[in-house]
Amino acid sequence: MQEFRYNSDLIGGSLLVRESRIIAELLLDNASEAEWKQAVILDNRLQKRSPATALRQARALRQRLELLDQPFWRALRDGDDELATQVAFVATLERNLLLVEFVETVVRDAFLLQAESIARYSWLDFLEERTDRDSSITGWAESTKKEMGLVVFRSCAK
């Protein structure tokens, strides 16, 4: 039996709505690999400082959005800011079981308790609890865990 592992791209960035709209457009256009390279690297449509960052974010966003159907891509590309943000959040949830479980537990509990905010340490406590399911979490660098937490809080705050 294979050991359970969380598959997550939370380090790839938060919702990145503006960038997600661009990736959705490329997906809807059924862009070739050459067209992806042109848009992401040569034209720098994501407006990133380095080609490596642009590629990393484009890959993460593409992996998220490819899990959704084309109507979601159109809603993301063509919708108003609120709709686009919701679709980007759905795509992020679809790709990140850790985020889903955080929302289902920590955010839900805060909502039920009518808490005005969620403490930052809640993410680290949550990860500690999840080591029972995925022991590889104990090997993650503290900086990685904290960065993931920042992405989670930014994503949920939108």
C-alpha cells in the first residue's frame, strides 16, 4: 500500500487572479507549447521579474485550472473581479487538499464560533495535526511551512 502524501502547490502563489485570467485565456485558445513560451517568457504577460518565476507560476496556475472545465476558464477570463476571484479560489481548492482541509476545519470552526480572525499559528498547528496522515510534513523546512501559511491566509482573505 502506498503511503499517503499531500499534493500541493501552495508555494506556487496565492490566488493570483490577474495571472490566472491570462492562463485561462491561453487554455481557452488551446495554445501550443511555443505560444505558451511566447506569452509567459518572451512577452512576460504575467509581468514577473524573472523567467523562472514566470514559468513556475504559469505551471502552478495551469495545473490548477486544468482541473476545472472550460466554462470556469471563461468565467475567470471574462467575469468581473468577484467572479474571477471565486473561480481562482475554486481552482486553488481543487489542487490543494491541505487548503481544503484547513477550510473544512480551522476556518469552519472560526466561522461557527463567530471569531473575528484566525491566528497565524493556526496554520502551523494544523500542519502538525496533519503529520499523522503525511509524515513527510515533518521534513518540510519551517520557512516553507510559514510561506505556505501566508499563501493560505492571503487566499482565504480575498
